[in-house]
Amino acid sequence: MHTCLKQAGAASVAEAARLLRAGEVVGIPTETVYGLAANALSDEAVPKIFAAKGRPQDNPLISHIASLDMLPMVVREVPGAAYRLAEAFWPGPLTLILPRSKTVADSVCAGLDTASVRMPSHPVALAVIRAAGVPLAAPSANLSGSPSPTTAADVLADMEGKIPLILDGGACSVGVESTVISLAGAQPVLLRPGYITKEQLEDAMGCAVALSDAVLHKLKDGESAASPGMKYKHYAPKADVTILKGSFDAYKEYMKSHCADGVYALCFTGEEPALPCPCVTYGRADKPDEQAHALFSALRELDARGAKTVFARCPAQEGVAMAVYNRLLRAAAFRVVEV
């Protein structure tokens, strides 16, 4: 299969919609990361996403809609809390988990009785969904387990020959996947942190939101992933990544004693001159928005530069920085060293 990379515009959006209606998979931009989209109502189309990504079938997918009118295609119950969150944050990087409808494809839900849904804010994503006329299941458009793509070139690097079309809508503005909150139980539970924070969710809902243990820890053996991004190792470059938790002085001393061929520092912008080994940066220490925007491209750069071992500076663990820490934890397979 030949993969076409086309600038997003009226003609390429129409072509994408035609392919999606025909049961094909298309790479599309969203504000979070690029997505690998297929008709979320089709159990013939959705498995092609899993095949292209090499993704385990027990990892559920998020369905993307362009209007609230599409919600009943994906979920069967929409409580008041869901409407409050939709009013506050949609279109935007927030995914809601609710009881699933009968029309959404079984393969989207990975055997669960819930479905994940969001309304992206990227104009190209919205245009493609509207033109296709159906919700689109769309996980990140990368090979499973590798860093998520934040440019169309990233998608092409992973998906060339696997899908017919990628729409180039520019670099993603957010850079990490959406916040995921479950409203399917007695209490709202944050399953995956993102650009919309736990505090913002609580303010919008007027109630406490529980934090899933899987945000900062491995899933227990045999435990199902209720949300994308909960698997043990995810977002990882080819190098072995270890997070170093502690002061910059302690980090610097650790790097001095561990510097060798193939060893890289994944550090904050401005710290490079003080470090003894090659560096890749992912934003300033006090700017979690920058870190979120830069993290996945930094992980891909480490691969491009042939890094074998990476020691990463540890971000904060609240607000947007919690999303960055969550992604780094999985990229590092939960290897964290106190320094």
C-alpha cells in the first residue's frame, strides 16, 4: 500500500471522509496528538487500526465526535456531570467514559461495557468527522508502545505503507493525549491525566474526582485497562529510559558518574551547558505546558540520535505536569531512581 501525505484542505478532507466511509484508516491531526482514525461503528474497519499499530486488542479506543448529536452513537447514558464537563471543556482534550451504546463497534470497547468519547478542538479533525458523518475511533497514530506522533512526519515514519492517507494539519498544540475521566461509576475517577487537570475537573463538576492508582503505578496482573494509556510500557523510545528524581545538582553528579557512549540526558531547557553528556531537552523546568508540548518529539529525537540509555529529569506531579510524569513513567517502564 502506498501512503499519501497531503496538506489538510477541502479536497483532502473530502478524500479522507470517502476513505473512512469505505472502511479504511486515515491519519488525522488533533490538538493532542495525531490520530489513526476509522469508523467507530464498524467492526470491519476498527480492527485495521489495531493491525496498523500492532496494538493489543484489549486496549480500548476513544471515539471522536463533532457534535453532541453524535453522543448516542457511542454512549447510552449521559448524566448531568457529563454535560457540565462537555460545556466546560468541549471541543477540547477531555475524554469521558460512560456506559456504551449498542451501535459503537465491540472492537472499540475492548470487551468493556463502557465507551470513551471526546470532541476534539482541531478544525481538521472536526471537519473530517463531519464529512464522514460518523464517530471516528482514533488512538495515537504511532506503532504501539512507541512515542506518540505530534507531526504528520512522525505519522509517516511509523505508518508508511500501512494506511492510505495522512492529513497534515501542522504540529499538535497540546502534545500529550487527552485527559480521561470515568463517569460510569458512583464517583468520577481520573484514569489518565492530561492538559485538563484534576483541579479543573473538580471545579467544573463541583465534586471530588478520585485519582486511579494506575495513573502513577503499574496495572495489577490481570487488571483490565479501562482507558487507553494505562498499559505497563507505553510512549517509549528504543533506548532504556530511567527517571532521576531529585535536585538538579544531584542529577548533574549522577550524570557525571554514568556518562558513556550512547548515554543521553533528557533534561529541561537551559540545563544542557552544565551536563557532561549529550542532551535532549523537553521544555523549561517551570513550564509544564512546554514539557507536554515537547515530550514526545524529544523521545523521538533520542531515537534519531541513536541513544541507548536515557536518564530523564523528573517533572512535577501536579497539574499539567502530572500528565508529563505519567507519560514518562510508562516510557521508562516505571524505572525511577532517587538521587
